[in-house]
Amino acid sequence: AEVDDDDRTYCFCDGTTYGEMIACDETDCEREWFHLSCIGRTIPPEGAWFCEVCK
């Protein structure tokens, strides 16, 4: 079955893509992309970044 990316959810909030987002640098991260506002940031961190699950 083909995956419809429009229905895919990201981040801890299970939201869709909106606003500024950052990717977790763990290759097997389940969520992959996170909203900056959901991780408590207004600007992306410098260098590699790993979500709370992958840290």
C-alpha cells in the first residue's frame, strides 16, 4: 500500500507539518520531524539534534 504523506503525523503532538520544524538526527526516529514550539525552542539548535525519545 502506498503511504499518503498528507495524512502523516509528526512531533510529540501528533500534528501535521506547519510552522518551523526540526528533524531528529537519529536515522530510525519514529516521529522524525518536530515543531520548534513543541520542543520549547524558537530557533533551531546548532549542530546535531536528537528528540527526547532518541537521546
